[in-house]
Amino acid sequence: MKQSTIAAIATPAGEGGIGIVRISGPQAIRVADKVFSSASGKRLEQTKGYCALFGHVSFEEKTIDEAVALVFRAPRSYTGEDVVELSVHGGRYVQKQVLRAVLAAGATFAQGGEFTKRAFLNGKIDLSQAEAVAAIISASGEQALRAAVSAKSGKISECIESIKNSVLAAAASVAAYSDYPDEDEEFSGINTLSDRLSAAVCELDTLIKDYDNGRVIREGINTAIIGTPNVGKSTLMNYLSGHERSIVTEIAGTTRDTIEETVLLGDIKLNLCDTAGIRDTGDTVEKIGVDRAKQRIKTAELILAVFDASRELDPDDIKILESADPARTIVVLNKTDIKNLVTASDFDRFPLTVVSISAKNGKGGNEIKKAIENLININTISSEGVYLVSERQRECAVKAKRDLQEALDILQDGMTIDAVGTCIDDALATLMELTGQRVTVEVTDEVFKNFCVGK
């Protein structure tokens, strides 16, 4: 990898004001010099790092576009290698032509995430920071962005390093005793060893428990909109999403399948799913939709159960209320803009949060937002906290905690210190895998395989 020079378009597909073709590797500057000519006549190989030249890019003696060439010299670059970024006008055809010229000049096409992968392999970032880069790119709200930036700055690495140092101290005491045992005395540092292991287990446990909070910030809340037919589920879906996402008619059973949309309600990202009206039906197609709605209820993290304020609650409504989980259900009393036959007080016998709205008139969105914030305790989730940013990191934390807990159990059972040391060593290896200090090629490839090309 270090012998090759790679290139890719680093800006998103489509038209824009600017497009960037990124080149990285030992021949990056030489390759760029073959396609770029500065207006001053100065070559890029004569340019210091963090300097830019204006000129044009040519291919087969034909000018493609005006360009600005920005030079970064190793090791002070994103990848740790020589890097040149050619900024041209943002037309997709223009960018492709520039990339074609660069590839013809000796670069090879970069794979997804290969620039960030090189940054990791060259020691510019660790593996947890690399995963935070992907989280920054996919961030859809302020909280998600701040949490990802915090991880990219090294907060996870610092936390894991602190835990690792404590575990290393424990391993050192075990190793010292194993190398120079006193046959007449038992291991004297058992209390200190136990305290260190217990503290590490506690810290890892906190990281694991907080993972779900970080996931809520990063990925959003899987939310199902449920209810009987014609209560306004699709109208609520359209209101929250800001456009006509679901078909709305007066005909019961219009929605026969799940319809999905991601919306941002303040700082809360909701992965909405509009479901078929729940009722007993002889229609084969509608029944499939009802079954899918019931399945969504089982897997949803948040349920918006919609009821029609203009008609009395029927047996199907009561079934929904009686089976609702108070920890993840909000009752949305809709159609409050017309004559009400049902009010919020009619739900007092059910331990559920109730919000009164008129989705058709666009009233009540702020109340829904507040109810969701209270239900998920959004105020207790700090974007400045330390959150593991991937399932891989969580699995490493779980495994390290399990190994350390096993070491504690062995210690308390009075078994040999060597057995304790083996468990501690396993935990250390896993902690180093989390940050990438000790990681296999397979794990590294898995981390970067979902990155976009050009990053």
C-alpha cells in the first residue's frame, strides 16, 4: 500500500460550486505535476506544504478546467503521505475528466475509505478515531455531530487508554509475583489488584451502558406510528416529515404496507414508520399490512399510538392501549380541531403520556417533541460525553469487561495468580484491538469497507 499512489473524487456526486480530486502517496506530487500547470510556471515539486497554486489541468494536451492545486507534504497531511488536492469546478463530468487524467499519469483508483485507512496505518489516527470520521460524515443533527467530533478528537481513545493503563498496572503486579514468587507467602497485592480490576470493570460497564445513548444521538430512534384505520397516522407522518410521504384518504385501509422516513424533530432524529391500520380484516393484502404493523410494534424503540378525538374509543383502540408499553409509547390524540368525543382524560386509566394535536392543521408538533424528550430522557444525554461509536467497539468493551470480571472471580475464589494473569492479558489484547493498537487485517478491512470513496 505504501508503494502506491491513489486518487479519487473527494466531493459528493452531483453538481456544485467546487469539485476536489484527491491524490495521496509517494508519487502524489509528481503525478499532479504531470496534469497541472500553474499560471506562474512554478511546479508543485517546488512548492512547500500547505501552499496552493492556481493554474489549469490538462489531459492529452487539452485543457480540462482551471484549477487550484493544494499541496500537503508528508507527514503533515491527513494520510501522513504527500497529498495534492486539485480543486476544479463542481460539474461531475469535469471531475471525472480530471480523475481520468490523474490515473493516466500514474495514480491508481482509491478504494472506499482508503485515504482514512492510510491515515490509520500511518499513525495519524487510531481505529476509534477512524470510525468517528464515518460518524461525522453521517451526522444528521447538532448532537450527533458534536458527539462524533468528540470521538474524532480522541475522547474514546483517552478513556480506553486510561482503562488500559490501569489494567497494565494490574498485569505488571501479577507478572512480578509470577516471576519472583515467595514460596512462604501468599500474593500480598491482592487488595490493590482487586481494586484496579474492579475500577476497570466499572468504567467499561459505563461505556457499554452509554452506548445506547450514543446510538440514539448518532442513528436516531426507530419509531412506529400505529393505530386503527382513519385516525390520522398518515397525516401525522406527512406533518412530521414536512411533505406528502403517505397517501391520505377517507377510505379505511388505504395504508397497506409500512412507509418509512427519517425526520429531525429538534435535536431528535426519528426513523419513522407509518403502519397499516390495526383491525380485524378479511382482506388478504390488508391483513399482511396489519401483521407487519404488529411486528413493527415489537421492534420499535418508540411508538406513537394515534387515536381519533372525534369518535369514541372502540375495542380495537382499547386493545392497543392495554398492550402498550409505557416506557416507549406516547398516545397522540389527533383531530382535536373538530368536535371532540374523546379527551386526554379518557386515557387516565392507562399509565401513558398523552399529547393532543391536530396533524391536519399542523398543531401540536412541539408538544410531541417535548413528550419524546421526556420519555427518552434526552436531557440526560450529553453530546460531550464519551460514547462508543460502533458495534465493533461495543463488542470489544463487552469482551474486555467479561475477561476482567473473570479475573476478579478467579481472584475471589482463591485460584492461582497465573490464571488471573491470563484473563488480564486477554482483556488487554481486546482493549488494544478497540483502538487499533493490535488489530488484524480482517478487522481493519471490516471497519473501512463501508466508507465512501474519496474519504
